[in-house]
Amino acid sequence: MASLTVGTLSATSETANQIGLSLSADASGGTAPLSNTLHRGTSDGFAASDATKIADNVTFPYADGSFTSDQLSQSGQTYYYLCEYIDSKGKAIWTNQASATLQTTGRSMATVTIAPNAAGISYSPENWNVTASAAITANSGAYFNFGFAGASWR
């Protein structure tokens, strides 16, 4: 029986919020069937574990877009990948580690700035949780209308 072998894993930053992974050659040898587990870490040389597992039985090329909102807010974060292949007799082989830097869309919420004592504002106070300085959250049915100088969006 031929020994279990696997090609070179590569990672590239593709579209915003997505990293593309490719393998130069599929795993071969060993005893069929083969399964694999893909892992992602945030540091070079990370130790693969259940906590770093992002997918099972991946087919390459693979697009990793499984990032949380917190991860997407960290523009410029580099992610590191490893893939483990296991044959039916439990023999395992790991790919090389590959990495790419995530390009994010910079998801953020708009902020409204209003000049103090500006006229022409109407809102539904019963539907907002309001502090002395800012509206914190809008509940269902909330509205906020304005049409005056002194407001800016950022």
C-alpha cells in the first residue's frame, strides 16, 4: 500500500471577508476512504484542536467566509490554516501551514450627531432607550425624523 501523501496548502485573501484555500494535489495513498478536517488559527504555528476546527470533509478549492462579527471588525488580521487528512485505518497526515490576511468591509454602524437645541426633530421616545447624551437602542416601531441644519452623519 502506498503511503498517505498530500499536496501543498495555499491561502489567499480573495473578496472582502473571505479567504480562499487551495491544495496543489489531493491526498492520495493510504486506505480509502479519506476524510479531512480544516483548522484556522490566529497565530503562526498554532496548535490544531477542536476549538480551531472550522470544517470537515472539505473539497478544495475552498472559500472560508465563516468569520464572526468580531473577527470582521479586526481589519488586517492574518489567519493560519492547517488541514488534517485521515484514512480509514486512522493514519493521519497534515498539510503545511498556509496563511492570508483578511480584507474586511469595515462593517460599522452610522452615528448621528445633532447640534444641541436644534429645531425640527421628532422621535418616538417610548421606543428608544435614551440617556442624557445619546439614544442607545431603538425598539420596534421607533422613528427619528429630522430636516434641519446642524445634523451630520459619520
